[in-house]
Amino acid sequence: EIHAAWRLDTIQGWNVNRELNELVLILAPTTSPGESPREKALVPGGGRVIIRPIGVSVLKVSEVLGANVFLNMRSPTKSQDLDEVQFYKLIGASPAKTMAAPHTR
């Protein structure tokens, strides 16, 4: 069941609190006068949203969010190189800790 949804371009940032197992999204203010009441209910505008995952670590949720933001930032050309530093920065991980297998291209 979907309680609310946000477009990636409205998320200005996020903070992870491991001790409280919560993810805080910082959202940009939105102004869309032509939205229906149903759309306004599903897409809240601006402010902060606290997400407390149940049954999964908040780190996994933040990794998925970071990976989606990274993929959204990439251009559609297939010839571009992978910016590994930016990727690991967005998912909140260290390349040395997450790379179990040797890197191949």
C-alpha cells in the first residue's frame, strides 16, 4: 500500500540515523496548482519526512535511495564511464568495504 510518494527531483537530501533506525528526507517545496485532490494527497510538498523501516535496516533503504538517485543522474549515453566515487558517496558506503569481488570492466 502506498501512503505517499515523492519524485527524486523533489528530494534535496537525506540523513541517516543508525541509532534510531530512521531516514530523514529533506524535500523541496512544490507548487502545482493544477493537481487533483488525490494527487495532492499522494505527493506531499516541502519539508522533512521521517521514514522508520520495519523489518529492514535503514542502511539498506538509504543504499537503494542513493543508487536510484545515481542512476537518475546518469545520461542516456552508454559510453560514459561509471563515477564510482559519486556512486559510493550516494549510497553511503566505502568502495573498499563493499567490493568483495575484483573490479572488472
